[in-house]
Amino acid sequence: MRIGMELPVLALELFVAGLAQDLLPAWQWLPVKIGVLTAVALWAALTKPALVALVAAVWAGAATDAL
């Protein structure tokens, strides 16, 4: 299995998702923030190899806890 550029691209995707999750406000009709990092981890789990999906889940979990 060759992962090549998938990990740097995944890191960028998670960084942008973290920014979006932190900077997007909660709306009046939806009082909670949308889980963008969780969505990126789920997308990686469905489309990427198992190792990359595991890394995405760990990084997204750590970033969600940090935010």
C-alpha cells in the first residue's frame, strides 16, 4: 500500500476543517456547532485506506478535544 501524498493532504483537510469548526458561529435555529472535523474523519474512513482513515480519526479526535 502506497499512501504518498495522502497524509499531507489529510493534514491540510483537517486543518481547514478545524478552522471552519472553530470560526463558524452557532446559529439561532441550531444552537450547537456543526462537527466538521467529525465529517472529515468519516469521509476519510469511507474513501481512504485503513491506515489513513485511522490517522484521520486520531487527528480529528485530538483536534476536537483541543477545540
